[in-house]
Amino acid sequence: MSQTSQEAQPRHRSLVPVDLTDHRAEIGVAIALVFMCAVFAATEPNFLSVENFITLLQQTSVIAIIAVGMTMVIISGEIDLSVGSQVGLAGTLFAVLTVQAGVPILLSALLVLLLAALVGTFTGTLRVIWGIPTFITTLGLLSALRGIAFYLSDGVTVGPMPTFLEEVWYGEILGLPLPIWVMVLVITVGGIVLSSMRFGRHLYAIGGDAETARRYGVKVDRLRISVMVIVQVLAALAGIMLVGRLNAGSPTVGELMELDVIAAVIVGGTVLSGGRGRIVGTILGVLFVAVLRNGLVLNGIDPIIFLIAQGLVIILAVWWSMLRR
């Protein structure tokens, strides 16, 4: 064999196929999403219109924003069931401060985000100091935060808001609504954090085995608090954005939104026990849930059917993730 052939062999062996084993969840969701789009496109001509797609992305943006934070939380082995209530509280408090107390809009928004950060810190602190599972704490907050929103607003819608606040929801940049750009920014940052930064790598380590991660010097307690703060702040941001859409704050906004968020994250392949998941899978999960809802609505199917279908999808997704593990 010639020297040239011998030198070429190592280079030839290095050209191995890309291993897609770790991406089975994302591939499966993508295939199901394409199939579902094909079915809805065949039954409803307007489904594939540009207008419908932009509207779908705009309406789904708040779910996607919160889902990025929820992905980090679940990867770390925790969960937050109170994000829907935080959306309602944030929007209500923002409206009360702006309309009734006369606080400048920017300051009102900062105060709302600060309160959300304190709620996340409270949840995380109970977890790391007293060992109270976040499932229990946030289940209690699901009711408490919603109750506070009703108390602040006396159970009624607070508005109208200053007219220029509508730009938060209806404003456009390069022909796309502003919420879509905010969603893209949050997704991009979340993806970089999880895939390329030490913070993200440590979250996977904590979700895989917290005690082993602690022995290797990972700041487990600090990270657990951080992810709870992140998801609460993102939920509050979503609440403020929805005030721009509704031109008012309402304590009922965000009801059952935690179900949409968790469904999207789990469907996207993030494992409930922690340690596995990707932002790209979460976004596919968000689109899957959004397309399912949108297609059923366009076809005139009772919204109750969507709740049934969503529940079944969550069960199937959890079952499939257990099989993969």
C-alpha cells in the first residue's frame, strides 16, 4: 500500500455519521409536528397562511418565554407550578401601580419584576435551607399569588392603560410583532446559556446527581435559587406583555398557563426527573401545543377537546421519556 493511501485512511475513518441518538425526542416531536400541520392544512385552507402563522407565534410568545425558564428549572430537577398565577399577579400589579397609584410605567415594570424575583428567591430558599420540594411550595403559591391578584384588584379588571403601552404587544419591527422578537431574544439567550455556559452545564449536573455535583464544587444551592428566580421573572415579563394586549390588568389572566408551559417542555423531551433537555426541544414542544390548539380552533372543534388532547399528550410524553431512560 502506498504512503499516500496510508495517510488518507485516518482521514477517511474520521468521517463517521452524526449520532442522532441524543436527539430522538426532538426528531420525534418535529415529525409529529409536520404530520399535524399536514392534517390541519388539508382540513382548513387558512391554516398555512402567513397571517395565521404570525398570529400563532405572537399568541404563543408568552408561553415560549416562560417555557425557556421552565426548561432550566426542570433540567435542574425542580418544577414551578405557580407561573400562571405569577402572570396574573404581575399584570394586575402592573396595572394597579400604573393606573391607580400613578407610578411611571417603567418603574412599575421594574417593581413587578423585582417582586417576581423575590417570589423565586423565596421558593428557592425554602428548597435549599429547609428541603421543602418546589412542587409543594409552588403548588401553594399557585393559589396564593392568584389570591393576592384578586385582592389587589378587588376582583375586577384594572384599566384602561396608557395607549402607547399597546406597542408592547401590537408594535412591529421589520413586519413582525414585537412579542415575537422578545421571544426570539429569550430563546437565543436561553439556548446559549444551556449549551455554551458553565451555568447551563452545572444545571445538567445538578439534575443528574446533585450530591455528586456538590462534591465537584458546583454551587448547587445558589443555582437552584437562580433558576426559580429566572422562571418567575420571565413569567412576570409575560404578564406585563399581556397587559399591553388586553389594555388592562386582570387577576384571571394566566389561568392554566402553567399546564401549557409544562406540557410544552415535557413534550419537547425535557425529562421531569432532571438532567436532560434542550431549548430546541422546548420550542418544538411549544409549537406542537400551539399548532394543536390553533388547528382545532380553525376547524371549529370545541375547546374542551383541546384540554383533553393536551392532557393525553402530556401523559404520552412522560411515558415515552420513561421508556427512553
